[in-house]
Amino acid sequence: MSPTAKERFWRRALILFSLASLMAGLVVAFIGSPGVARWIWAAGAVPVAASLAIAIIRDLRAGRTGVDAIAFLSMAAALALGETLAGVIVAVMYAGGNVLEDLAVGRAERDLRSLVDRAPRSAHRRVAQEIEDVPIDAIRVGDMLLVRAGEVVPVDGQIASSEASLDESAVTGEPLPVIRHAGEAVLSGTVNAGEAFEMQASALAGESAYAGIVALVTAAQSAKAPFMRMADRYALLLLPAALLVAGAAWALSQDPVRGLAVLVAATPCPLILAAPAAFIAGASQAARRGILIKGGGPLEALARTRTVMFDKTGTLTVGGARLVAIETAPDEAQDEALRLAASLEQASHHVIAAAIVSAATQRGLALQVPRNVRETLGTGIAGEVEGAALRVGSLSFVHQGTPVADWAARAARRASWRSALTVFISVDGRPIAALLLADELRREAPRAVRALRDIGVSKIIMVTGDRPDAAETIAAALDLDAVLADRVPSDKVDAVAMEQRLAPTLMVGDGINDAPALAAADVGVAMGARGASASSEAADVVILVDRIDSVPEAVAIARRTRAIALQSIVVGMTLSGVTMAAAAFGFVTPVAGALIQEAIDIAVILNALRALGPGVAAGRTPMPETAARALRKGHEEITACLDRLRQIADALDEAPPQRAADYILEADRLVGETILAHEREDESAIYPRISSFLPDGAALGAMSRAHREIRHQARLLARLSDGLRDNEPDKYAIRDGQRIIESIEALARLHNAQEEDIYEQAASPPLGRERARTIERARTEGAASALDRVSDAMRGARWRRRLALGALALAIMLGSVWLYGRWGSPFRSPSVTAEGVVEAIGATPIETRISGRIEAVYCDRGTKVVAGQICAEIDPGPYRTIASQSKADLTSATRRLEQAKAHLARVRKQIESGRPKARFMTMLEAAQRRVAAEEESYASSRAALRAAEDDLARTKIAAPVAGTVVARDAEVGQTVGDAHKALFLVSTDPGVVKIDAILHEADEIGEVRIGSPATFVVASLPKRVFSGQVTQISRLAPGAAKAASYRIVLDAPNADLLLAPKMTATIAIEPEKNAPSFHRPSGVEPRPIE
């Protein structure tokens, strides 16, 4: 909790008073009055110690342990022992640490608090021809507002003026002013960076984006991260450790000042504040980039994310129908067809009609007013435009029973491949065009997916309520790991819960239907720039920028913040332990210990403040977004050329020779005047300019290689066109021209898409200096990937346990020998007791290397098996389907390869027969390339079939060795992952088990020998007493023998197989005082200690 203004005042007063007392005492001591100096130093320490005592009592009454008790004890002990200089130094450093915390937290909260401070209070509303100033709470939806230059936009709305220049940095993070045009949305909280403009309110003040941000900011500062609470616990562990070490140092040296030096060196002060400072700083850094994180808990969960699940519509896609292609009848103009359709659709309120009108408006087409409009619900709309009878709608609505032309059938087929909606257009009963509309992929989505993989996300899944074909089209474009389609909100929650069992999971969505899944995930991320308020409220993180690549940026910021917090704690605790040890051995005095410890505390807090920085690699600045938009606009200008090339390639199927020659010549002209000119401009002007915005030039090198291939295909087309100017082409020349045109069109579209990805990368800031560990995807690494995820999940907890134990280890090593040697009891018990765990001898696990649901279990505990015997079976249905599909793909690839080889043989035969060599050499090269491509496809299909058959075979889980099943962890219906824990354990010698125990009764170990008898009981069978014999004894901790612990291993018969692995056993060992030391009884073979 942030300190209040009053608390900050008293903290500043205490530091000033204690610092003044320290300086005054030094001056008095220097002039020869040490007695007076000690009183002055004591006076400076007492107020700080008193305020600290009050704070500790208040914490104890509230049920919180006062971790600052070490600081209080050190100051009190220093005053009691007359070490007043050390006491006042501790007081100065403690009070200074609190003030430094105030400064750190105050700076980190400044960006979040500025959102509230700059919120608009009033607005200028137009009433008739007058402008009146009203409070923003009085604004209603539909009001016309005037926003003057430099003012903050009061509420959400649409721009009514022709255009407006807006500074959106406070809301979206965009550093440069953005031009918005009439009809575009404007968010509250943005600043008018140009001339005054008018807008129409679309939301109330309390429902606007900026009000939501302010409310979320308030919630963001109240939650405390588990990591931060854990840091508090680690600091609490320092209290008993410091007291134990201080007591041991005092007792061993008989010098209480040495104990005081340990307490002074162990004073935690701001050490436990490093984690809160880092997390607040990280949240502040995220807020500056348009990412609102609701507290420390979600920030820490973000850092641990290993699986990301995306909604599709509005998250990975733009979230609405967009015109993606126009297919026209031969010799029909695309723009004219779109203009006519949009003119008619102005009379419709259908969402598809709005998309068509919007596409025409963006192209600058002049629309006409339709007449005699008649709309048929669900099929289409008819009317007159410029005297012509128009019909726009479905295929049946437009064709009206007439035969479907080839171009129309082709358009419908292509639309089905792309999961697009087709809208046909006819003029005076003649179909002229088809509009293809689809929900487009976000431009930045591929980069976001790549960035997530780069920072260590191992699994990316799409979960959507859309149709499977549409979802799989988007997933294939992004190379996602899995697609879950046709999922209602409850199904999304179940999918999230399933993934949470395997790894920390993040869910990203934008709609109301995503809210349950966002709330169920470890971290829910809402696209709040245009998402529903329900999803924003349910989410832990809200993206205020309408860009999906902010998701990997949020994860990167969270990981960097957590790493900085962990680094601060580790370094501080380690250095504190070293200083305590030095103080315990007398190398550090109380005064020196205070100075060293507080220097450490200040250093870790300053280190935590690094989370405020962007972490951007030096020398790398992002390209302005306006420049990226200009470059993308250049691609839009050549889209019409590419569409025309595709029309020409389609028309060549049925065109007569002379008409085909005209088409090929037109294509050659378009390629030379538009496409090649664009590529030359890229090489000469654009690439050199954007190279400085990229981390390296490898991507631009690949783009230059694509330019060379396009130029090569253009040269082939030019040579073919030269031969057609005076001669009529034959069918082979037409076919070659068609293939070259299709190649150029496909290459140019792919090349443009790749260039736009590069522009996105250049315009986006790097994710920071965090050195991301590349994790192989689960579907390619199988068991190893799953083990990696388990290891990653356990590593943090294991490390934290080691840190806690390490904090106590120093105290144990210094004091345990002396304390035990002095107060050790001479009493000997008649037997030695220990706690152990039953383990199987020679046990081999039976594991699975594929995921699925267990369909049958054939083995149980006690079942004798032979090598290769099936013990369980995973549902083979999915894998059998994959194998069947792979076999069909191989058959198809084989047929295509045989056809390609046959075609190559025919071409060679024609060349050998003396046909014109120049023309047939080109055909030979094409045939050879086709054979090479088909051979590669065949090899890929064959490899896929082998992999599918291997997976099918792995559905039968077999015993690797012969033996007896001694443990089972498999049930019918159970779902297992790629690297599930052992389903069975097979032992080659089930009649004997091993019990592994740790013995802390060091005084008794001298009478325990190898061969000593032992009895034990297990927790699951409390009434049955088992017997065994000691077979191994080994010391665990070197050094003083009386303080050491020992590992005892004994063997026990298990003829009835009642003892199972992992059972806990309470062991009683009867010492054999006359047995020789470490004697091994006959029949007991030695085994190396693990």
C-alpha cells in the first residue's frame, strides 16, 4: 500500500532529524567531546526506533509480522551497549530507505496518476448555432461537441469535421500525431494536436474509454503480486536466522558487540521493498505503451505464461467483413462493378452492404442514388442505377435460373477455398462480377505470433465460435499449434481449464462472449480499444491500443520486471548473508556492518527502478507509423494491377489465339510499367531508408532475392511477348504465358505481404533486452517439450526453496556444532527411528510419447509382463484418421510425380526428334522443375505417413522389459500429455523393496551397522509390521560428526506385494553393538549410493 501524504511527511522529518544528529555528533566528537556526541547520536536514533516500534505493534495487531523487527532490535541493542554511532547510522539508513521507497514508488506511479490528473472536466457543446460549456457528465449520446486546439477529447465519439489531427500517446502509446477523417472513431483522453474540429458523442462520460482507464488504474494499484508476498516471507526468514547467528556469535566469542554487528548487518530495511518497486515500475512502463495491468498478481502471471489462447474474430482478425477480391466477367472493369454495387447497397442497412459501400468510398468511387429499390431478406437487393437494372446478392438471386458462367463458378469456388462470402452483381440481367468478402487477418498478427514464440511461449491456440473452415484458414496463415472451433463460451472455459493443467495459460479476447474465458485463465487479456466492457472488466490486462502485437510486448515487460525483482532479492540476500558471516567472525564492526548493509539495500532498490526503462536495445529506433502507412499504401496501388493479371490468366483458358496474344501483351505492359517500377523503387529508395530501423539486414536480403525472381519471370514474359507481336500463338505458348503470369501474380502478392511484415517490424519498438529462451514447439518435440514445461514450472519454486534454506544455512553452520556439543544429551535410546520412503528395486517406468485419452488398461499391480506386452491403449481413432489421410496424400503425390515424369519424357522425346530447340528448352526446364517439386512433395508425404504410422503404433503402450507391475497410475478415460508421468512401474525383482531414510540422531549412528535388523510400518497399512535389514549407511553432511545427518538404506522382502513405491514408512533399527563396522551380510549385494 502506498504511504499517505502524512506518513511521507513524518518519514522526511525523521530522516532529516537523524541525519542532522549524525552530523552534529561527528562535529562534537571531532572537537573533543565524545561523551556529548554519544548523547546526540542516541537522541537521533530514539525517534526512529520509537516510530519503528509503533509500526511493529500496529502490524502485529493487524495480524502481520513486523519484518522490521531486526532494525528495531539492532537500534535498541546499539543504544543499550553504548554503540550509539552504529545506532544512529542504522536509523539514518532505515529512514533513508523509506524515503527512497517513497521516491521510487512516486516516480513509478507518476505515469498512472497522470491519467487521472489530466481527465477532462468540461466540454463545448453545440446547441443550434451557439456553443455552450457544460460538465462532461451532462453530455448525452448524439451531442455535437467542439474540441479546440490543445484540448483533451472529453468522451468517445465520431469525427464530424473533414479531418482531425490527434495526439493519442496518452491512450494508445502512438508517439506521433495521427490524422483521423470524418466518420472515424475518436477516443476520450486523446489531445487535439491540430485545428479545432467537431465530433458527435457516441458514449456517456462514465462509459468512455478514458473513464474506464481511470477506473482500471485505481484497481491496478491495489493488488499485490504473489511474488511480492513471497519476498515478504523471505525477508521474514531473515529474522530467526539473524537472531540465531547473532546469538551463536555472542556465545562463542563472549562479546555482545559481535552479536550486535550481526544484527546490524542483517537489517533488511528497503530490501523487501525491491519487489514492490519493480512491479509498480513495470506496470508504469506497460501503461506508457498502452497496456494496463491490473496489479502485481497479473504482472507476475504474465511473466510465467507458457501457453497463449486467442479468440479469432476481432482479436486475430479485424472483426468484420472486408472486400478481399473482385472477380469479373471477361472485359469487365472491377471498379465500375464495385461502384454500381455500392450505389445500390446505399439503400440497404445490411452489414454486408455497409462493407461494400465502405470499400467503394475508400477507393474514391463516385456513387449514384438508386431508384426503385427492392430488398429480399437474406438473398439480395434489386433496383436501378443510372437507368440500368441492377441485382446484387446471392448466386441464385442474381442468375435467376440462367446457366452459371465459368468465371462465376470459378469465383464461387475460390470464395469457398478462402472461407469468404460471395456477392454477385448483374446489370440488365447479365452477371458482370462477384465481390468476395471475408474477415481479414490483422496486419500485425503474424509478427505478434512470431514475437510470442521468440520470448518463450511454447504453445499458441485459437479458440473460437466460428466455423472450422474459417478458423483453420486463419490458423494456417499464422502457423498456430491448435484450432478449437465451434466453441460456445462454456466450451472456451473448458478449453482454458484443460490447458491450465499443462502450463500457465493466457487468454486474449475482445467480445462479451470471451469474458468467462478471460476470467478463467491464469491471465485474461482484453482488447480494450474496441472490445466490450464486460471483457475488459473480466480481464487482468487491458490492451488500450488496437494492436494484437501488444500482447507479446506485455509478456516481455512482465518477464523483464520479474527478472529485475528476482535479481534484486537474490543479490541483496546473498550480500546480506556474506556480511552477516563476516560480522559473526569479527571482521565487520557494527558501524561498518550498518554502512555495508544499507548500501546493499539502496543498491537493490535502485536496481529495481530499472523496470521503469523500456529495455530497448541501443541504437534501434522504430520507424514512424505514418511512414509505414505510406509504404503500405504503395502496395494498395498495385493491387489493381495484380487483380488484372489474375483476370488475364483466367481468361487465357478459353481465349482464341489472337485474343490470347493481346492478353499476354497487356500483361507484359502491366508488369513492366507497374510491378517492375515498384520493385526498382524498393531497391533504390525504400530499402536503404528502412534498413536502419531493422535489427539486421537479413530480411531485406530475402526481399531482394524475391525481386530477382520477379524480374526473371518478367524477362520470360517479355521474351514470350516479343515472339507474339508478329505471329499467332499456339496452345503451348498460351499455356506458358498463363503460367508465367500466374507466377508473377503469386510472387508479387506473397512478396508484398512479406514486405508489410517487415514494415510492421520496423515500425514497432523491440520487446526489450530480455534474452528470450527459444522453446521448441510441443508438436515437434513431443515428450521433451512437455518435460520442459514441467521443469520450467518447477524451477521457480525449487529455486525459492533453496533461497529460503540458504538464508538459514549460515546460522546452522555457525551455531549448531557448538550448541549441540554443549547441550548434547548422553542418553541413548534402545533403538534408532527414522522416516523413509519405499522404492522398487530395478524398476523401469512405462511411459507414453503421445497425447490422448486412455481407452483401455490391461495391467494392474502384480501383473507379470513380458517385454513388448501391451499394458494400456490410447484411443487410436484420431491417429488412424491422420494415417489414412497421410496415405491418401502419398497416393496423390505418387500419381502427380508419375505424371510429371511422363511429361518430362515426352518433352525430351520431342527435343530429340529435332523440334525447335529454343522453344522446347524452356518447356524442358519447366518440366524438370515440376518433377523436382513433385519429388519433394512425394518425399514429404512419405515422411508424413511414416510419422503418422509411428504415432498410431505408439497408441499401444507396451512394457519395455519383462517383470512384474508394482505401480499403476493409469485409468480408463484419463487424458495424458506428450510426456505424462510414468503410467506403470515394472520391477525385475518385486519380491524385495528398498526403504530410503534420513537419520538425524547422530549419537545413535555409531551403533548402527550394515546388517542391523529393522522393523517398520507403512502409513497405508498401520496394523502390519514389516521387517528388513540395513544395507547402506552414508554421511550426508561432512564436518563435525555429532551434527551430521545420515542416509540409511534397508532391504525388505515383499513376497505378497503389499509394499508399493512411494509409500511412507516409520522405521525402528535395533543397534548391533558387537557387529563389525560396515559389515555386509551374506546375500546382500552392494549397490552404489545414488
